[in-house]
Amino acid sequence: MTSKSYHGSAGRLGAACVFAVAALGVVHLLYQAGYTVDDAYITFRYSHHLARGLGAVFNPGEYAKGYSNTLYVWLMAIPELLGRDPIVFSKSIGVLAYMALVLVTFRESQAVLGPWLSALAAPAMLALSLPIAVWYVAGLETGLYTTLLTAAVLVRLREQATQGPPYSALLFSAAVLTRPEGIAFFVAMAVHDLAVHALERRAPRLADLAWYAAAPCVWAGELLVSKAYYGAYLPTTFYAKVAASSHLLGTLDALQSSLLAQCKPGSYLRTGLGSVGGTWAVAFAALALLDRQRFRHNAAFTLMVLAQTAFIVRSGDDWMPASRFCVPMLPFLFLLFTGAVARAASHLGNARTLGAAGLLGLYLALLATRPWVLQSSVGVTVDAKPFLQQGTELASLLPAGSILASFDVGGHGYAGDSLDVLDLGGLTDSVLASCRWRSRNCKGYVSAVLPDLIRRHPGKRHGEAFYRELKQTDAYLELGGGRFLLKRELALVSTPPTWSQALGPSDAAAGLSVVASELPEHCSPGRRLRGVLYWRANAETRAGVLARRLILRRSSQATDARASAVLWLHYYPVELWQPDALFVDRLSFDAPNTPGKYELAIELGDHRQQTVGELEVVGADATRQLAANLSAQALRRARTNEPQRALAELRDAVWTDSSESVAVRYDSVAVPAARAMLQRGLTTRDVQTALRTLDSARALLHRAYWETGRSSAALRSAIDDVGSARRRLLRSILPPSPG
């Protein structure tokens, strides 16, 4: 066989091998794809608001940079703009990034082990790695970031040899935008680049100077934009997770302590290295540095591993499973393993046979040190699914614009998009970000904000402090056996609001009836609707209320559609029910798909029914005209100082026709009413009264945003003005925000 035909067949075999290895890795990714980390939905909420015109904010009007993955936030805005689920888009990016990683490591391995054995080197290790499989499809930016870094380093190594254009600057810049610590990798590569120029005794070209400047300029630009937009250079996640020191010696002492801690058995770094065979495998990788022909490449890989190690030492532990912070170093470790195997095999004789045997040993180490099942490999696995479900339930329990205080804010915040979320962990709140290290006035901050609902997290000690302090006040009810604290006024009222529809006196004989309602009167077919019922009940009627359901029926026909309300009663403390008390029941239901007029009735456990409203489902040919009529009527009511009734009619107009023109009319009522509240709040001397007034304005504007599903320029301006005034008021009684 000629050399040409041999290399051709070897090349085809190599291509087949790398295709098979990539397919194996994709199967491994799909095996772990059911897991989505809750924090991914923090990013998605920022992207959702960005796509809807509110800007990159977690809560409307509150400018706190609770993310550290700028490029990823922009990318996730794409499915949000298209009205698609971002998690599918996110996991697809992860799979594509993984395939790109396999290809670039395969190309690098070819120079070490030849055309076919290289597919069984670093690419196969990637396919077997649990951290790679988990974090390329867990919903965060880790996979994309790792691929960008690996490709940037490999492209730069090729540019050093060929003196080609510095395209790797684009990859490094993208990596820095994806994760801010990417600048550490760039600095390590820049040191390597300068050392190469010094050893080769040649001055950097003009193109090299541009390469040195590109990533730092992008990094500095993001810091400056962050300072201008959010008021702080660094994300709040930095202040929430990293203890700061006011002097250099304190910082050095903290770094030394962290380094020593990471060297101990069971530390985060040692556990992460266990996923690649342990410290002995890392020591084996050092053999690659003895290869003089490949020293330039292997030295760069070693610097990348050290750069990520320095980041782990500085940031400390991470609660997320499967050693997330170790993932960016794994491709470089696998390339070093490949070089070490090739180096050892070349000195022992039969390079191919011994190389294959060495790789087999590494595979066994990978499989022996890490199980394939995620749940059995970690102590804490916070999956987003239950938080998404609970976020939907909690959003149905509270009116739009209410404040939910929680630690697990990703799924809660994304699924409960109509709620503002106070992050008790400080990841998305600039004041609470410092509470882990400076607890002064944190409880005072939560007391000043007065969340509408507080979700208890027994595992967080400072969360327990918030919970105990607020529990002692009469303003809250304890729900669900201590799982939540709910503002009493959201569950119990003295009288129904004036804008609700009265339904007559309570039926004393039955002991249970609906005395008022706030239900939509018009909508388009199949629309998801919300409403409020006001019950007069006592503890003995609990069984009837628990069995209640909403009935939609035609006036001339039998029941043809029914919808179950969200059962908030699973959370309510029935032992606090008092005779003749008025209970607020917030429910959601789907409108029928068939146009026509429907009667809304509540059926109790004893099959007794009570009519609570009427609903007209309008066909497509009449939606615009009806919405225009409702909008015009609402504007007239607003001018006669009936803003709440006007907003109810505008809600019906939006649920009938959600076009841009109706949304603008909604703003024309909500924005002036909120600005009037803002003016009253600014002129009120009592801080607590002023805060409550501004909170009412904030809730009104957020309701307008949620009802219409978008933010106009006028609405965003009003939201920002109210948010800014609210922050100034809080700063007057609280310590300054970090940064």
C-alpha cells in the first residue's frame, strides 16, 4: 500500500471515529438534558424583559446586574423575541458548542496521535465526562464559554506558527463577554504569546498589538457600560459570593487561606479534579511538558488550567452540581492527557499500541471516578422544574406587580413573570448582595420593602432571620404549615373594593357565598384569563370551598366548558378563618374556543351553584371593534377619576385584542395614574407612607406591562422614574449599595 493510499484510508477511518465519538457524546448530553439548573432562568428573565422593551433588568425599573454572562443574555433574547421557549434554544446551543469542541480538539489531537487514534483521545474523553455532559445542556452559558475559550487558544497557537491574521481576538472577546473571568485566560495567553516572541527573538507585529488590545478593550467597555447602566462595575453575584477586603494584605491573606482550603481532600477543586481521574491523573498530564516539539502548545494548555484554578481559588466553592467551575479547564486537561500518552508511548516503542493502551487507562479512570447519573454524583441538585411549577402557582395567588421574596429566584421569577422578586440571596439585588459579608441593616431592608409573599428556605440562616422577624408582625399570615408568609390584606379584606361587582348579600343559611367579583367580561377565544372572587365564609365551610370549581355555560345550553381554578386554599391557614370574614380568591381559567356569551358560576362541594359574572367570547371579526369601544369607554372613565374601573375595561380590551394600539391605550390610563401616585409619594414626609405609595404606583405600572405583554417608551419611562424614586428613598434609610 502506498503512503498516499494509507493516509487516505487512515483519514477516512479517523473521520468515522470522530463522528462516532461525537455521536456518543451527544447521546451522553441528551441523557443529562432533563436537568436544567434553576439559575438558568435568572438569565432567561433578564432576556425576557430585554426582548419586551424593559431593558436587561430582573425586576422592572430595578437596575441590578444579577448576571455574569452578558453575551448569553443577548442570545437568549432571540427566542424571547420569537415567543419561543428559551430552554430549547439554550440546550441546542449547548449541543452545537459540544460538537464544535469535539472538532477543534480532534484537530489538535491529530498532530500528536495521528489521523485515527486522535478521535479516541481528547474527543472521547469529552464524550465520557459527566461535567461536560451536564453543563453543556444545563441551561447556562458554561458550554458555550468553554468552547469559545478552547477554540480561541487553539486558533492563537496556529496564528503564532503561521503569522496569520489575529482572528482569535474575536473568539477571546466573545469569551470575555460570555464570562468576565475569561479575561484571566486572555492574560495567561498573552503572557504565553509574549514569551514565544521573546524566545523567537522577534518583535510583535502590528496585528499582534491589535490582538493584545482587543479583548481588554471589550472587557473594559463592558465594565464601563455596566457602571453607567447598573451603577456598579461588577455583577451583584460577585458581591454576594466573594468576601471583599478593604486592604491589600487582607486580600492576600484571604487568597492564601482559600488556596490552602482548595488543596485539602474533599475541597471543591479536588472534587472537580476527581472527575478526570484525580490528582494523579493531573500529575500524569505534566509529562506532556517534556515533549519539546509540542512544548509551546502544552505550555499554553497548562497556563489555561492554572488560570481557571486561580479563578476557583478566588471565588471559592460553588453550590451547583457536577463541578461547574472545573468545566472550562477540562478540554485543556484532556489535551494534556493526550500529549502525555503520546510522550510515554514514543519512549516505550510501539507508539500506536501503547498509545491506545494509555488512552484506555484514562477512559477507565474517567468511568471509575464519576458515575453517569447526575443525581448520584452530587449532594445538591437544584432542578428548575419544581420551581417553575411553584412560580406559576404563586403568580396565580398574587396580583401582578406583587413582591415575592425567595432564595430560588430563577424558576419562580421566570414562571411568575407578573411578580417582582426580592432575591434574599442577593444575586439580583444590590443591597442584599452584601449581606452575606455585612449583615448590618439587611433585616431592616426586607422590613422596609415588605414583600407580599415570603417563601421560607430553612437551609438559609439569614433567611430564617427575615422570616422570624416578619412572622411576629400582624401584617402577615403563615401559610402551608410555615412554608410561606402572606400579607394579610391580600387574603383577608374588610370590604370588597369599590370597583368590584357586588353580587348581593351573603346567604346566612348556607354560610358561604361570593359577595363580589372582579372577572373579565370580554375576551378572544381560548385566552388565559384571571379573576378575583370575594367569599364570605367560616371554618365550617372549608370543605365546600376546597371542592369549588368555575363553570362556564351557555344561557340556552347545558354546560359546555369548565375550568379548574388554582387552589390557593392548599396554602391558606384555615385555623385563622373567622365568621363573616371576607376571603380573597384569585383564580385563573381558560376561555372557551367557541365565540358566544357565557354565564360564569361557582359550584360548591354540595353542588350548589352561584352566578358570579358573564363572559362574552368574541370572534376574530369583531375583536378590534369591541376593543376600540372598550378602550374609548375606559378613557372616558379615566377622565372622570375612575382609574381602577377604567383599567378593568382596558384589561378586557387587551384580552380581546392584544394589538399595539390597545396596549398604548392601556398606558394612557396607567401611566398618568402612576405618575400622580409618584408625585404624592415624593411630597410625603413619612418614609413608610411614601414607600407604600410608590409601591402602589410600581404595582400599577407592572400590571400594565404584564397585561399587555410589552413595554412602550412611555411605560418604561414611568417604570424607571418610579423605580429610581423608590431606590433613592431606600438609600436614605439604608447603607449604600456595593460597587
